[in-house]
Amino acid sequence: MITVNGFNYYDYDLERKLSLWLREDLSLTGTKIGCDIGVCGSCTVLIDGEPKLSCRLKLKDVENCNIITIEGIALPDGTLHPVQQAFIDAGAIQCGFCTPGMVLTAYALLNKNPHPTRQEVRLAIRGNLCRCTGYQQIIDAVMLAADRLSSN
């Protein structure tokens, strides 16, 4: 069994890549496939709360795990999670290709460290490449999300 965004799945090919299964079989296309060799971070998902590169994993590697994709962090009523909203508000989205991996990486960081420094944010996102924003807006977005989450 594999749990994705709260739903359990039992029938799958153990040798299939996680990134392809999510996109093609489950229609969770927020998980992007960039380099497909594990260096760009666009395929990042959370596995048991930890950011992992889905292009580097097969389904046999994630059996009995809880996977969260970008589609799984929005609130039940469809409202964006505060991290997602902060990315919009801080202008941290341009082409959007890196965004799901960046958001999930930030989400995981803030779950572990609700008050990171800018340097800790830089270290957390170092495995996620962005060609558009220059990273400043992304770091600003994570800091904004931290502020908003801590004030709730």
C-alpha cells in the first residue's frame, strides 16, 4: 500500500518510477519532471514528511509510506496553504516549473523549524533549481510564510 494525499493505493507496478506514477496514473501533474536524474528538484514530493526526489524512486521504495504532493497541501475547502499563498504574494512564481518542489521543500522546513533564518531557508532549498526568480523572492516567500504561520 502507498498513501498519496490521504488516499490509499494497492494496485501498482513496483518497478514504476514514482514521478511517472503520480503524473500519469494518478493525474497529479503538479509533480514536475525536469531533469529526470535527480538534480533539479522539480519532482520533489514529501515522503513521510521529508522532501524527496520522485524521479529517483520506484514504487517499491515508497511502499507503506505517506506521500504528499503539491495538490495535497491545500486546505480541504480548496484554500491555498499559507506557504502556497506566500509564494504568490511574494512574487516567487514566474514560470512555475520549480514552484511545487520549492513549496513542498519550504513546507517541510517550516514543519521542522517554524522560525528559520534566511540562511537556513537557503540551505533547505539548495536542491531545488530555479531559472527565473534569482531565489530572492523564494526566500522572501518562505520567510513570509513563517511569519504568517507563527501568527496563527
